[in-house]
Amino acid sequence: MGINDLLSRLPGGSEYNYSFFELGWRGKTVHIDAAGALFECAAAFASDFISGNHTPALVVWARKLVYLRSICGWNMVVYMDGRTNPAKQFEDERRTQRRLEAVERNDLRGQIKNTPEYYAEAMEVCKFLNIDVRVAHDEADPQVSYVSIKGLCIPVTIDSDLLAYGVPKICIFKLFEKEVFRIIDLTRDDVEEGEYKLFDLYKAHGAITFQLYAGCLGCDFTAVRSGIKGIGYEKFIEAAAAVDGQLPAATLAASLWRSFPQILEKNSFDNLTGVEAHLQEVVDVYAQGKVYDSEANIRDINDKLISPASPQTKQHMSGTVNCRTGEPHPQPFREKLLSLQRNCNQLIATTAADVSNIEGIRLPASRESPVNCNVTELRNFIACRGGKVGGTKNELVKTVKANQFLEKQVSRNYVQRDVNKEGSLFHKSINSTSSSMAQILTDLHSNGNKFDTKTRGLIALAFRCHEQGLFEEEYANIARVSPELPPDLIYRSYAHVGMSLQQKSIADSLKRMFMANEVTCHALALLPEERRAIIFTKCIASMKADEKREKTADNQTKKDEYTQLIELLYEDTDRETSRHDLGVFVKVGRTYCTKCVAGQGDCRHKIGACHTSTPYLCLVQLGKDI
């Protein structure tokens, strides 16, 4: 997709990033080409999608939009592909052939295609979330380029063609859901001349450099995907550098013909005119792409009016008709869209409504054990809690059991306190009622002089919360009042899973804690006037290094247990901007862990305690009354 061998030849093309949040685009307008993102959502559940069940893909799409809007703070405008671009007929034929070959080898992912119906459903999700969504005149690439250039915005896309349309800076993703992307910034002034020769040509000649490069090395608009076979990066640079003055198609064609006539003849070019015509055809596609303006007038990429708005163009841009043909949707599909409108909240599945009204909130009464449920029932149960609904049935069963473990009312475990010879207070957990949370906090407070200043202040604050009766211990109540816990806060502040960000899987790191035989004591205290929360928890170790020598009744190795205090700071939110007023955690403050060195430090256990505050593991709680 896009132009062959382009990105690695430009500044930023070899530098991958892994967090949309870290871009710092809160409050900025972000134009998104949805085609690549929607394809990725569908491919993750290829079997369901091919059978006509788009719901799993739409769940992922909805959750990601909520994250980008509520956590990253983007003001998004989403664009869907419109009518088929005639100039793309060769690429369409190639893709059709690849899908047929995928059917023969039973490659489900290779059979995926974004359909008009899928686009229409994805648009309904956007509308439910109050996200501006529009259909492009033909494909979304020129449309997103047009609005990004006019609005001086950075678009998010999977397609490098936007650079050839003239966009100076793009965010191009490799994996949308996992946020693997590159930033290509053609406005940089810190790149030395000669470091990126193609970039030097761009600075001298502009976007036509990439248009001609696409004609030589291949793109979606060339009859052969590889463009002119035998003309690669080095030969293109050599031919372009030999041109004096401007770099139109005619002068580059002449330079190529002088330098590489044999290669051109092998590509069936009989004369210079044929080479020029080939290059000019590609240039014209990029220079004359059709787009809609904000009023649904049809313009070219350079803002020249082609035809005024009409009822048909307005309907097409708004997505109320088939995005490919412009024809009304059939009545059965219109009824399906109406049903989706009424039930979009179930895709998000993190509302403040009565949970009994949410599909999948409970397993069928006749099959209360996850093992006895079918895959659809398991997926409904997980989807309504914001979880990933892919995987085998055994994996789904494990995820359901993990959620059930978190949500059931648990018996309380307590800890017996002990002071080590160095003066740092540690706790060894036992299953008895000899010491309550109140007793633990009282004892910590009375031994405050044994801690550093920050930890002593944290203990004093937790003790004050206890005296004022602010600690809530019931999971159901915590889930109703806890602010959002953004995943990026975990990544940035205290996750300790693997050696790189790509290995930091929250779900995997918590799995062992969720499935522990023994359960934990957990409480949350909110201090709204101070915009902070205090977490008190007792966890069972998940690390093999924390195993004890003792055995349980079923001959399993016992694991250490530890107590934690964690301070989290949060900011207020409102329903207008974030669709809930629960607040959002923004920073981890002071911490104390009895398993690690008392007081401050890199505690590997923080991640579990914080995530237990939001037991549904959702990306955001909408707080929308249904």
C-alpha cells in the first residue's frame, strides 16, 4: 500500500514510536484515514468478519476511538473511502487476485476487504461517540491530504501516498491498535544535506519528487506494482540529480532515457515519449485527485472547484448512502444500522447504566461455568467488559474466569506485622483475623519514624483516610467511583513487564495475579478536594522468585503476600468533553510496598494494585446514561 521503498529513504522513516498518547496532541484536530485501521480491526477477527459478523471488529474500533478521544484528547475527524478511483484499477485487480489466492490456501486474513456495509457500521460507531465522520469523494487519501494541508494538521494514515499529495508531515502507522507508527516530518531543519538524498530532492522540487518516484518504483496507480522494473532508489537519484532546473516528468524521462535505455526497453518502452507519458500519468493522478470541501462541493486537491454541492454529494459525504455507489442502502441493511444505533453502547460496554441491561454481563443461567458456554457467549461476556474477544475457546475461558475472579465478593485476608532489624516495617500475610486493615494502618502510623519523609507522609495520609471512613472495599462500589486508569499511565510510570515497550502486555502481566488461588484485601479512598486517591491492597506474588517452601493443601507451592500503599493523582473530567465525570488518573505519587524495599523505589508490584482499582480492565468508563 502506498509508494514502494519510500519511507526508509526519508527522515523518521526508520524510527518507530509506540504511543499515540506521547505525541502530546491533546486538544488538536487530527484527521484519520480509517481504511487501514478498519482493515486491521477486521483482520484480527477474520473468521467472524468473513462470515458476516462484524461485531468483534467494531468492538476494537469503538474502544480505540474512545481511547484516542478521551485519553489522548484528540479532536478527531474520521474519513471513510468513497467511490472507487478509476486510476486505481490495476491495484484493485491485483488485490482481487490476492484474495482469490488467499481463498485457495485458506488464508483468512488475506480474504479481508473493507466493504461499504462495514464502513457504514463503523460510521455509526463514530456518530454514537460524537466523533465527526465523513465519506471521501473516492478514496480517503486525497481527501485527508486536502483537509490536512488546508488546516495545517498532521493526518494519521497507513498510506505513504499522502506525501505525494503534498502533506508535509504525517503519522503513518504500521499497527493501529498496538500504536506502532512513524512520524515523517518534511519540515525538519536538522537533517544534513546528503544524509537523505531523496529528501534533498524534495526540498529542491517539492511533492512532484515523490510523484515521479512513485512512477519509477511503483505505487497503487502503476500498471505494474514494481513500477519500472530495474529503476530503483539509486538509479532514480542518479537520474533526478542529473536534471538541471525544474523536475517535471519530461525532464526526468529524458534523463532516464539517456542513462538507462536498456532497462526502459525491457519494460516495453519503445521511445522517450512512452516513458514521459507513464510518469505524467502518475503525476496527474496525484495532482488532480477529487475531494469534498466542508460544504460537499467537489474540488481537486489544489482547491479548484469542479462542481457545486448537490443533494447527492451531501448524502454521500454524510454516509447516509452506499459509500461506493451513492445508492440508498437496502431496507434490511437500514434496519441493521438502526439496531446498531440503539445498541452502540454495548460495543463500548463501560456505562453507568444498570448492568443488568448490558448484553453479556452474565453467562446464561443454564451454563454458569465458562467451560460449558459456546464461543459467542464467552465473547459477549468479555466484550461487555472491554476485553479482547479474539483467541481460541480455551483462551476465552481463561479470560472469563479471570474476570469472574475479580468480580466475585471475596473473603478478607489480613497481614501480621513485623519489624526487621534495619528498622523498615514489613508485613507477612496470613489468613487470619488477627490483624485488620485498620490495625495495619494504625501500626504503620505509630512506627512512622522508621520511614523516610515521603513514605511517612503517605502513611499519615492513608491513616487519615481510614479515620475519616473514606476507604471503600467493595469491588462493585470501587468500579462506580474510580477515575479512569489510562493504560499509558502504566506504560510511562511504573509497568515492569519485559525489556521493551512492545513486550509490556498488561493482560499477560496480570494473568497470574488474577488467577491466584488466594484473593487479596483491597480498598480505595478518594480525596476529591485534593484530587488524589489512596490505594491499600494486599496481593499474592506472581513471581517465581517469591515462592515459599511451604505447600498448599492441593500440593501447590505457596507464594509470598505483600501489602502496598499507592498514591495516585487525578484530574476532573466532564461529560461534555470526556463523556463521564469520574476523573482520570494522571500521575503516580508516593508508594510503599512491603515486598520491595520500603518507601520509594522501582516497585515491580505497583501495576497489579493500580489495575485492581478498575476491575473491568476497560480503557475508559463513559458514564453515559442509557
